[in-house]
Amino acid sequence: MLKGGMQGMMKQVQKLQADMERKQQELRNKTVSEESGGGMVRATVNGQKELISLEINDEVISVEDKEMLEDLIVAAVNKAIESASKMAEEEMASLTKGIIPPGMNIPGL
């Protein structure tokens, strides 16, 4: 049984909740950037998976290449969201290390 019984466990859960809320705030301020088209389009996403900025190189802005530009934008944003997800998972995993058994999925973590 856990040290301190049920009361000790409740304190650990409350601390974990507070730590998770703090980490979520930190993730809002952390960003990742990804490129597509060899740097023609660059997307920046925060740890909450929100698109923060999108940069498009002047060379690809052309009416004739509209579909290619749209594809590059989608690719850059998707890469950035994937990187942000990985960053958030790693950050949250550092909080639950040793508390939640490996492989156990808990919604929101």
C-alpha cells in the first residue's frame, strides 16, 4: 500500500493534477517549426497544437502554382502538429514517470 494510505495517495493525485496544469501552460508557450518544399513553407505550432505562424517564401507565391502551394502548406502544418504532439507527450510523460505504468493510456495525458 502507498505510504500514508488513501490520504497520501490523494495528495499525490492533487500534486499530479497541479503539475499537469502547469505543464499545459508551459506547452502553450513552447513552439516547434517544420518546413516543406525544402523550406519554401514553414509552419510554427505550439504545444497545444495551435498554428502560431505560417511563412511562405515569395518564390512559391504564384497563381499558376496555387495547388502546389496549398499542398506545401498542408504538409508543413501537419509536420509541425506531429512534432508538437510528440513534444507534448514527452513533456507530460516526464510528469507521470514512475506513477503510471508503461503502456497504460490515460485520456488527456
